[in-house]
Amino acid sequence: MRACSLSDIPEEGALRVDLDGKPICIARSQGEVFAISDICSHADVSLSEGDVEDGTVECWLHGSRFDLRTGMPTGLPATKPVATYPVTVEGDDVLVKLES
């Protein structure tokens, strides 16, 4: 399903969208586009408000970093991964496939 326009996402940045009631962080890093759950697995805060750098997003509250490809935490205090979703870019449309 269409999440946003590619032009809506800053280079090395993120955007929050809601798809079927799920908060999704659409991030752009190193020329690629990723979709992960927007809610940090450590604290109930929005990952899309954090810094995106080198294929990771940082939770602004406690500093946990998550790999945008796998959803795995790469820095404490988070120890649980967040969900990731397949992304396709068609022209300026960013499409995200949610698991059914």
C-alpha cells in the first residue's frame, strides 16, 4: 500500500505514517528506503523523531539504535527488535507491504 511520496522523506531522515492503524517509520538512509515499526521496543516513543544515520535510526529518548534493514537493536538500552516491512519505490511512490 502507498505510504508516502519519496520526496516527503528527507535524505538521512524519517517520516511517520499510519498504515491500517499501525504507526510506521519510513526512513531514508544511504540511498535506500526502509519501513520499520515507529514504536521503540524499549520505551513507547516514536522512532521517526530520532536521528537517521548509516542505516540506523536512533531513539531520541534513551539513545537506542536500530538497524533499518533488520530491526535489530545495535545499542542499549533496547534489547528487542522492532518489526520491519518490505518497501518498493515506484516513481515517487513509496509502497509498504504489511504482513497479513
